Amino acid sequence: MSRRVLSFLALLLLGAVSVAACAADDVDEPSGPDEEWGMEGPLEPTPPPGKEDSENRRGLLVNTNTTRTQVWTARNKWEDRDTAAARKAGVAWGENSGLNWDEKYAAWLDSLEWIDGLNGYSQTVAITTPWGKTLPSPSLECAEMSLFLRVTFAAWYELPLFFEAQDSTGKRIYFGHNGVRTATGRYAQSPEFAIAYKDHTANPPASWPKDATLRTRKLWGGEDVQDMIAPGAPFGAYVDELHLNKRAGYFTVMVLNYLGSVNLADTANTYNIVPEAVRAGDTLIERWQRNGIGHTLVVKEVTELGEGNKDVFTISGSMPRRQGKRESGVASKSYFTSEYTGGEGTNPDGDAYARLGGGLKRWRVAKNVGGYWTNTWMDADEAHWINSTDYARIAARPARFEQLLGQVSPAQQRTELLAQIEDARRHLRNYPASCSARERRERAFEDLYDLAERSFGQTRAQIDEAHRLHEDYVLAELVYGDSKTCCWNSTTAAMYDVIMDYAADEQAAAGEACVAPTVFMSQTDGYQRWASHAVATGRGAAWKAWSEDEACAQRDVAADTEASHQSVAYCALGDGGGGVGTCTDLLEPNDSRVAARTVSGTVSDLRICAADEDWLKVTAASTVRIEFSHAEGDLDLVAYDAGGAQVGQSAGTGNTEQVTVPAGGTVKVFGYNGAQAAYRAVVQ
């Protein structure tokens, strides 16, 4: 098989590592007044502190009449250990646990069960309510996940809570158990939660109560689909299933719509924690620009490894929204040690990373201090916080996490990095415009280059030869601030197929000569070449025009800008694209959907090689089975209809895989985690 052909192949590693970051969640629509509430969103963080990070962020007077606006009554205190309510058993602790409520929040996060996600290849968490109902994780973007978990726990256990923000006029706003308020009363026309909505907590009916209006409430900015509740259901339907107190459901939707990662990073709502104190429930924030772009992960569990080392697993959402996704210890470490989490150095704009608000954060807790609801910290955390203006200590944390977090073998690190790379590709195959996924893939490659040189004596060229795919060059990394593609969140898997088919045609037209593929980005003609190719191949309806899902400062750029690349040039890989390899079979080349070979009956002596995938086509509706030796290599199947939409998959651990394929459809055969094996195809 030639290097030119190999370049087109896709390696599918079913990694468990998320590498698709959030979009610019801080500028989600709408940017003008909200028609229902008369509010302006999203809301800004409070002004930065002066020389000192305030221990006590004073909010509303406790002695305020909030009977119309309150979401729940704060019957418990975060520091309670010995009250009747605190002594009761809960979702993650037994009777007389001796834990305060902030420790119980950590215990709850740690206890969440890992389950298979709806996407079929990653793990997520199951959330069990105090009433025994269990729901799979909702699909959220990354900052939304952290906010959702904190609000949910506080509402269930009637704990005081508020998040502080300000609107465009500088007016302070408090989202909390008392509603959405200012120091003088209800903010704008925000809901009178206690008047407008029901709370069934005190007297639960025999069957779960449902609020028909709440079930229609959606999250702003991008697609909101909670298929774990019902096909096409919005987030309001999810919180309706989560809360007996429907006021808390409405409130949660509002919090996620108006607040984002900048509010979470705001010292009014969280504070910096030393690496040694990391625990479940903490939040890790990446920020690599002053405005907009970032990523947020929630610490799920921390395991002590001995000798001062820890293993940390995290959960991450993403934009487009997805279920909270399990990040392994190795993958999580790559985030904790990133300069983007407030580390040393500066970004391309000259901003010090330590001053952008990233790093490990812990939620402040609301206490009654001097008659005011006040955001502060638990007494036990006083020795662990880092002043938000102590930039030297903030910048030192990633290096400390490098020493602190799990020590694993180079081989395991390599496996995890390859999984991160493949997970970025998987995201791009569904959302090819994602600049965050492109950037994450390249960061993982940079780590892989360094690891390979230190531990395996391999050069960058050898790594690229073994692991770079054609799609990595087609979907090359872009400069976020100079590329309008980065604002385009509506691209689809069908569009990815068009993009890759166009690249395949480019190479086919060149014959045996190697040509570097055209990078999918706004060119001098915008996206016209791909739109025209979609029409020419009968898929014009599948191509979506560029649309601005969020405020996009670079919307009017003439052409996007590629980032500088560390990878070996495409045509410099191996023999430059013209050589002949030793791994082939009678159906090659069939390494893309457009190159799929029609099969019937039994076809033997086929093979999946390194960085390979085979595409087979059927003329009539059929069952396609592949037979192979799992001991040699674990192969999997994905089925597509004639239009390229995925209609089935088979990813078992035996010696066969089988899918049903409609007339004119195709199947993709590939190796799990880069597995290689001989196989035969049986079409019936």
C-alpha cells in the first residue's frame, strides 16, 4: 500500500479522553435584553480585586423579605455536622457521618457512578437524586457542568448559595437561593420563583410531578438536546426530572444561561487552591485568552498513590454540548500541568497566563456573617487558598502538579496521548470547524513528540510517519483570533464527509504526485469550493452556510490564518507519497467512503494495517459480518446509509462484528486503538 494511500487512512482509537474545549461560552447569545425577563445577558464578572483577595464577599442582607423571589429556603449551613439534618444519611454518606456539607459535596461527586455515554465510546456519570431516581449526565458545555453540579447539590439540601456578577451598567446581581436580586430588590423582571413555580419537596405526590412549561426551557448558545430524557428534549426537561422543587429547575436554567466560565473564575465566586489540597468538587479552568475562549473541568475523584502522589480523574463538558465525559488520570494531568491553567509564560497577546483567571478553583460557601449572606471559605480551607493577586504562586501550580500527579510508564503515557489525539479527531469528524479540537490534537502531538524523544529515542518525523493522518492536515490548526471558522459551531458529520471527499479528489487528480491537501478554513473564496463539491456530489442540502453562533470579532476576515505547525510537511512524510508499502489486499485502495469497494458474498484475505480503515459498499440492503481473530487484533464496524449518515455500529470483543446496512450503504472496518488484523467479509 503506498504512502499516498496510507495518508488517507483513519486510525480509530476509542479513547476515553476529551480534548474538545468549550466554545467562547462567555459571549453566548443573546447579547441584548432578554425579552422575558428584561435582563441583559450574559452577565460580567465583578471588577478584579486590588492588592488583597477578599476573604468575605458580602452579598444580600439575611433579614430581607424574599418570600416571593426565593428558590429554596436555606435551612442548613455548610458548616453543619451535628444538626438533625446533617446526621441523616444522604446520597453518598451514611448516618452520623460527621461530615460538613462542603465535605458531603465532595463525597457526592466522588461517588458518582461511571456509566457508558450515549455516544457509544466514552464514559459519563450517573446522577442519583435524594429520592432514588437515577439519571445519566446531562449534555452541557464545560462551565455549565460545574455550575449545574453546585446548584443541584445546594438546592437538594437547602444550603445557602449565591453567585455574584454585574450587568453592563455595573449593577451587582446575586443569583442564589433567594432568587435573582440586587441589594435593593428583584433584578429587572426576573422570576418571582416562589409565586410562579411549585415546590413538591415537602409533600411528594405518588408519581413524579412534571412541569410542562419547565420541560420546554432551553439553554442558549448552540444546540440543547438531552436525548437521555427523550429524543430532542431540552435541558428544562432534564431538570424537571431532577428536582421535586421546580423552582430550582427554572433557576438552574437561568444560571446556565446568564453565567459562564468568567463568572466561575471570578474571585467573588471561587478562590484559588494549592495543588496539595485538590479534591472532588474542585474546578480546573483553562484560559488562554483574556476574552472568550477557555475550558473547564470538574474534579471527580482523587486517589492517594502514596509518597505524596495523587491520581485525579475529571469530568468535562464541551461545546457543542455533550454529556460530562470521563477524563483519565493521565489526560487530567495534561490539563493540570498546562500553562493555560494559570502557569508560567504569556499568550500571543502578551497576557500572562497567571493573570487570566485560570487554575484550580474551589467554590466559595455562603455564610451569615454579620447579618449578610457572605461568600467565603470553610475554616479548614483557610490554609489552602492562594490570593488571586499572588501571581507567582498561581504560576507555580502547573509545575507542582507535574510533580504531584500520578507517575505512569512512558508506554501508558503514549497510549493516553494517542487516545487524546484520536478523541480530537472524533470530535472533528462531527464538527469539522472546531478550532478547539484542532488545537487540543496538536498539543497532544507536542507532548507525544517530547515523550517519544525522551523515552523511546524517536524523532518527530518517525512519530508523524506512524501516527499522522490525512485528516490532520485537512483540518490543520488555525489562529483562533484571525479565523472566522473558529466561530462556526454548526458544522456536521455530513459536512466532514464532503470535506474529506474533496481532499480525496484533490489527490486523485494529482495521480502519483503528492499534493498537500487544502486546509478546511475560510479561503479567499470563503467556503465555496466545498459547497460546490457538495452540490456536485448530490449533497448540496447537507452543506450549511457559515453562521455566527456567538459574537465573532473575526467575522469579516478575508481569509483564515493557519497556526505555525510542528508537524512534518504532508508530502515529506515517508517517501513523499509515491512509494509502495507492503500491506495491501485485493480491495485496496478503499480508504474513504468515496473509495468504498462494492462487495457481495464472502470476500477473504482482507487486512487492516497500521493507520488503516477499509470501506465496503453494498448494493442491496444486507447484513455485513467480518470474521477475524481477536487475539491478533480487535476490529470494529460502523454502518452508514447511502447519504453517509451513521446507522449502526458493532464494537464487541469477540471474533466477529456484524451490522445491518441499507441499500447503497457502506461499512467502515477499522482497528480498535490501532489494532491490526486479517479478516474476511461476509455479505448476506
